[in-house]
Amino acid sequence: MSAAAAGAAVAVGAPAVHAKKTYHWKMVTTWPPNFPVFGESANLIAKLVERMSEGRMKISVYGGGELVPALQAFDAVSQGMVEMGHGCAYYWAGKAPAAQFFGAVPFGMNSQQMNSWLQDQGMDLWRELYGNFNLVPFSVGFCGVQMGGWFNREINTLKDLKGLKMRIPGLGGKVIAKAGGTAVLSAGGEIYTNLERGVIDATEWVGPYHDYKMGFYKVAKYYYYPGWHEPGTAIEMFVNKKAFESLPRDLQQIVEAAAQFSCNWMLAEFDAQNNKYLQKLINDHGVKLKKFPSEVLRQLKTYAAEVIAEVTAKDAMSKKVYASYGKFQKMVTDWNKISEMAYLSIG
């Protein structure tokens, strides 16, 4: 879908003559300025909104730390300091435990399945949750199955996770803690330095494209897969609810269309780049690619189920969200067994 097509899609039914009022908004992100894919998504949304609104709405994008600290973006938008934010929902687990389920669930749904759940029923729950914080959420893309992370020690048994300090957010961090490690939450721009200085022993981020750009191969020995902790991470945009409702209806639709365009673009971009950069890591930099042992994955999956049970037992909204998520995951997995999985298993 082209930007022109997206513009046409939201123009249906719009008034022939627009009011001359213009809107100048700010978007803060959790990413370093102009960060590949994630930061580019924020920039893309701003560009599309300005183009489709014919200049009636302009959005200035700020990387993490440029206007507010990266992990204060949620509060800044909620409180109306700025109008928009761009990040990942699991960063806000301390404010709303249920937010984690809109980011990534260990051993949960992949990107295609996650997108289907959000379109089918998940978005209503997400809006309900964020409405408590004066926010309107939008899905703006998916990462695909992530890599398992960068480690400065080999992971041969579950014992190798004991005492491990790993940068890993959300529910995945709670699983690492159950395995005897320590989960550390830090913004993307801080990870390399923390790994280099030994503040952390390991980190997950996204996948080969980003990891190459971040230079993690310079400060970590082993690159593990698969990304059990984030099989289908959703990236979000969140908008101050009062500000969004103050927009004319056609501009609201333009913001929605720009978010959807980004959603389609992001996963395609990751799929296009990841294997290319994986080969660079292996062939140009001698990165040691390793698969987590099956027994380690099985035990982590058991811990993940325990973590989810604990979170949903303590928080009513988490229980409500996961009831929907879990039911949908079973349904879509049953279908995928005779569709996607059956196809991929062909020799």
C-alpha cells in the first residue's frame, strides 16, 4: 500500500474543504534518534500524516533523551506534556501489568498471530487499559521472532543462567529471574555501554539487522536463538486521549491510516534485512551462532507459564487480557498446524 493509497483511503467521506487550522504535535520515543526501523517508523508516521493532511497536521519526532528520557515517554504523553509516544508496551509493566501482553509474551504468539489477535479483539482490550491513563494505543509494527540474545558465557544447562545479569524487559525478564538470573531494564541507547563495562552479562534486543547496527558483536561472544521471550513483539504508538479526541474526524483517520501503513512496513523491513545482516555477523565478524539447548527451552517454557499465572492472579486486567490472548493463541495454533507449520515442514 503506497502513501498515496493510504491518503486516499482516509479521504473517503471527508469534507471537500478543510478548516485552515493546523496542528503542531510532538512525538517522543523510547528509541535513539532516527533509530533503524523503530525510529524510522516514527519518522514515517509523521511524514505520512503531514502529506495526507496536506500540511494541516505536523508532527516533530524526538528520540529518547532529546525531549524526555526514553522510559518516561508514557508519562509525558499521559500527562499531556506532549501529544504522542512511540515504544513498546512492556516498558510500562510497572504502571499497568497487563500492558506486557500487548508487547510480547514468552512462548506466545508470533507476529502474524499477534496481529490477528489485535485486529480481532485485542485492540479493544488495549484501548480499555490505556484509557485509564488518558491514552489511545495504536499498533505500528512487529519485529518477527527475535533472536535469543548476546551472551558472554555459553548456555549449556539451566545452571548457566544462575547469577546472570541480563538486559531483558517484560515477562521475559521475570522468566530469567525464575531461572536464577537478574533482569535489567534499560533503554536501547544504554545497552552497548552496559555490556561493554560488565554492568550486564547478556542482552536481548531484536534481531541481526539491529544487532549489527548496535555493534553488540564487539562486546559479546555468543549469539543465541530462538527468541523464546519475544516471538512476535508489537511496537506501539500511544496518543494523548484528550488531544486525539480534539482532532477533526478526518485527521483522526489520517493518524490511524499512518499507523496501519507503518504496521505493514515494519515487519516487511525486518524480514528483508535480518538474514542479510545475520550473514554479515557470521561471515565478516566471526560471530558464534548457537541454539539454546532443548532442555533449557523446555524449562524456560515451564517458568513462563508460572510467571503468567502469577501475574494474572494478582491483576484483574491482566487476567482479562490473557484469557482472550490464550484462547486466541490456542485457536490460531491449531489452524497453523495444518497451514503454516505443515507447509514449512515440507522437505
